[in-house]
Amino acid sequence: MAGVNTFEVLSPGIMSTVQDLGRFGCARFGVAASGALDGFAVRVGNLLVGNDENAAVVETTLMGLRVKVLRDAVVAVTGGDLQARKGSEPLAMWRSHLVGEGETIVFSGPASGFRAYLAVAGGIQAAVVMGSRSTNLSSGFGGFEGRPLRKGDILAVEPVQDAVRFAGRGFTPAAVPAYASPWCLRVIWGPQDDHFSEAGKQTFVSAAFTVSPDSDRTGIRLKGPVVARRPALEESIISEGILSGAIQVPGDGQPIIILGETASGGYRKIATVISADLPLLGQITPGDEVAFEAVSMDEAVQALREMENRIDTFKRGLK
Amino acid sequence: MGDRSLLVELGDTISPDVNRRVQRLMLQLQQAPPPGVREIAPGYRSLLVVYDPLSTAFAELTERIAEASVQQGLAGLPQAKLLTVPVFYGGNYGPDLEEVAGRLGIPADEVIRLHTETIYRVYMIGFTPGYPYMGELPAALAVPRRSTPRTRVPKGSVGIAQRQTGIYPVESPGGWQIIGWTPIELFDPSRQLPSLLEMGDRVKFEAVRQVEI
């Protein structure tokens, strides 16, 4: 069905892309998952406006996105608090609102977190390519014309009946994640933790690392004490599949947390961020401090179950 | 890897035998995917299986994969396709050809001859969509990656590094030594098989001409 032109991009800000929860099942073609980096925020945003959790949204980074509303719509802003406003008044986050034709939505800059999500009833219209509406930046497909948004782009929305009934919903305040530095990320050791010296592993879980400004959607680059590998090992390993949350340590001993744009890698991975903490990765900002805490598989699965319960409870309340 | 994937290691080395074991296990799991599996990512010597830890327990999945690897001896592999890739070597097409030849102490023509005489196996697709990691490059052509990677390597560039050769399907950063360029389209997301090459395929390079320097 033809989409309804709903937003005009007046300014794309630092970086804005169309994303859903990611592209899975295409790693054997070298195609990474892409997708929103804070999946929790996207799922809640979509539920607030009556969408499927996997509907496409706009992911915007840090500041500067301005969109003009071309037609009445129900929207929700979730994720990092980039101080979204509707005209001059603040737009309360984690709630659904009716916005009217001619109004402007502006993201003025971070109060907390790094990436915000604009969900709209119906979902941003984008072709499904290889099973997903997410933007693949390396090959330039999916999302909006396979690229970050630019000034003048018109975003269409899938038509939805009587969207106004979704306005006025709010997410459980107590379940809204806190996005604040210093971050403590829970990890599970491996798969190549045995390639690191005991001192190197100790450094990894005891040091505070600083997030480097050259971090982007491919990875969060950290600066800190050297995480030493065992002597006599080469810098790289034989390339293998990789997933978001894997923490690579290249030859210089400075960890990189892999995000969604990489399907394979040739560096050792000391540990992997647990599923329940993955959404936080989207909110870590250059200059922040990051520390790691090793947990067991049981603790990780329990934490994931708790996160899913928060979403399930909210979903049940909507019916 | 983490709480949502298993890295199944099928050997320690880059070898066609190990890689075929990876390929067989991948096909086995694709034909009968264990419940909860979201992604299967093959590497040279390993298979990364990503799953939903709330719908499948680690132990259960490990068992299913162990069963599959026992059965995989029976599974045949599909006929590998052989693709001939035309390459313009040297000059602007292959800015590192002369340097590679110099480093190896052989003429550029000899680099081209050695690069085109072998039929390579596609070990895996990775790095960027459709990027084939191929081997094994003749020992006489083994050179390290560039000490400073380029920020932009043009689409279609043919590179070598250590005992591997590859083709850049899109413009991207890259550290391999670029010896030539090919016009073939390696990746098209609208095709049913988006990647022209798949793990296990075979590739032969053919010199179109060497650009005079």
C-alpha cells in the first residue's frame, strides 16, 4: 500500500538512519545485522504507538535532527534523552503524542545517552531487503535509500487506521533505563579469553576505559591500560563470524566493542557483552567511562529474562 | 560467544578440509535449523551459531550441534561453481603491483602469472557484504598487509595479503595490497542470492591486460 508522507527532514543532525531490530540470517553473505543499537528503546517506542516491535523507526545520534510534520501522526521518542521538543515545548519521552501538521520535532542535544528513536504509528515505510528495513551502511541498501538521512528527505509512514487511539500511552517510569557514565557492562568471558595473560584479564575487569571519539556504528573504541595478550601470539587470528557486543582486542591492547555493522573479524575477543546490556551500547557516548564485570551464563540469562518481563508486563497493560 | 551464541571450532588452520567441514555443518544446520537459532555465520575454521537463549538452552543446542556434526559426514556438498574473474592488473587499477613485485624481487609480470595460475577456494564471505576471502595464494606471492591501511579502496579492487586474495565489492577502507581491478558485481541485495560467490566456490583470475606504467 502506498505510504503517507509524514515527515520532511529539515536537518538530519549528526547522523540519522532508518532502522528496525536488525537483519538476521545473512551472515554467510557477509551481511551484518545493522539495526537499532538500542533495541529496548525501539521495542518500547513501537509498542507505545501501537506498532509491531520490529517496525522501522528513525535512529538519531547526539543532536540536530529536525523534522517537519507533514500530516497528523502519533509519535513516541525513546532512548537517550536528546531533549526532543515539539516546537518550543519539551516532548515528554517514553510517551506517545499526537503531533499536528506543520509542527516541528527537534532534537536539541544530549541530557543523557547518545541515540534517540522516533517511532511513529504505522512505522516508517521502507522496503524489506533481505528480511529487514534496517540501513546497511557498508553496502548502501535498506532503510532510506541505503544511506543516512539528508535535508529534504520525505519519510512516508505505513497507513494505519485511527492512529489517534494510540496517543497518550506511557511506558512504566520505573522501567525506563538509566543511561549514565560510568557504565558497568556485564560480560561473559570468551571466546578467546585464554589468549590473554592473567594480568591482561585482570586489567580488563578492573580498569576504567574511556570512550574514544572515533567510535561509530561499527564499534565503541576504548582507551585505557593495555589489555595484554599472552606472549608469542600473533596480532590477529583466523577470521571468524562475530556479533554485536563482542569485545575485540587488537594488537595495541585497546578494546573495541563491536556493534551492528560487522559480520566477521580477525582479532581476538576477550569477552562478550550479555544480551540484557546490549541496548546500553547504543547510548555510550565518546568521553564516557566504561568498566566490565564478568558474570556467569545463568546470571546473563536471568538478566535477559528480567528485561523481557519488563516489556511483557508493559505489553499486557496495553491490552 | 556471550550468552547468545556458540562458536563451533572445526580445526585450527586455514585448509580446504577444515573449511569443508564448516560448510557441511552449516548446510546441515540450515536444512534442519535447531529451534531458536537466529543466525549462522561461517568462518575459515569455525561456525558461529547465534540463538535466543530464552527459547533454547545452551546445553540443548550444544547437543543438537554435536549430533549434526556426527551426521555431517553423510551430507554431500553442492557442486562448487567456478567463476573466471577478468582483472586489469597494475597502473591505476593495481597501485601496489610494482611495490609488491619489488618486495618479492620478481617482475610484475611474474606476480600476474602467479596470481592467475591458481584456482582459489572461497573460504568465507565477510568484511563487507559479498567480500570473498580466497586462498591459497602461492607462497611466492605472500606479502604482508599494508602497514597503513587505506581509508578508501575502490569497488572492484583485487587485493592480496599473506596467503589470501580478495575482491572489494564496494568502496571501503582496506589494508590489502591492491594489484588489480575487476568490473564484476560481487554483491546485489536485490538478487535471490545476493552474494555472487559463496563459501566453497572456486575462482580463477584472468589478466585482461597489464596497464603500461
